[in-house]
Amino acid sequence: MRPASTFWIIQLSNSRVGKSDRHLFLFGLFKMHRTVILLIYSGKGVKMVNTHDILLNFSKQVKDILGDKLTKIILYGSYARGDYRDNSDIDIMILTTLTDEEIAKTEKAVFNIAFDFQMEYDADINVIVKNEEHFNYWLGALPFYDNVQREGIVLNG
């Protein structure tokens, strides 16, 4: 017998469909007309949330915290490459002019935003906050930074 919270999504042609049962939420990600849709089922019906809207809202909230210290917000990883799965996280790198000490004081607020999105939309946002000079200094030496630079999509900046 399936749990009551299970919600099935029928695969459409030329679409990527997935299912995952997480606590009271079940979501499926699929790509249709180049728009990613997140379906959330909580027992009260289905709420459709466009991943693009999630990223815009996340970016706005980060900009509200960092202000003019924000340099770039970069989407990287499977969502940037287009090879995400239903359990993929959304990888974000935030580049800032803040010092490492200032980042340590500020990043908790950014992580709290990501946590709020996890709770509200079941969107697992993995955030890394780095100083832009540090990032640029290590480009070419750290393969991870090279991957972010090569495959990343700048959302803000």
C-alpha cells in the first residue's frame, strides 16, 4: 500500500518527470517548453511553482541582505547544465566584495533564506558564499571554480 501523501505524475512526451516522497511533500520536476515546474503536494492540493520564480525570489532576498556588496549570483551544477533529476539540489555560488570575516557574519542569513525555501517549496538550495577576489585568484588552479565559471549561469550581476 502506498502512503497517502504519494502523488503520481504522468510522463509527458519530451519531458523529464520524477517523483520523491519527502515528509508531507512530494514533488516532481519536469522540463516543458524550457520551463522547470515544481509540483508540491501537501495533502491540501497541488501548488505549482516555477523554478525560475524561486531563483528570482531567492536572488532578490540575497540582494536585500548583501546590497551593494553583492557582485554575482551564479547557478551552477545540474540545473545550469540541464541534466538535473528529481532529487537534484539547486547549486548557487554568491560572489561578494565582503571580506572572509564579513562573509562569516553574513552567510547565516543567506543560509536561512535557503532553509526557508527548503521548507516552503521543498527546493534544496545549496549555497556557497565567496569573496570575488578570492574566486578570481583561484580560477585556473581550482577545478571546482573553473566548473562554476564554465557552466555557470549568472542570475544577478
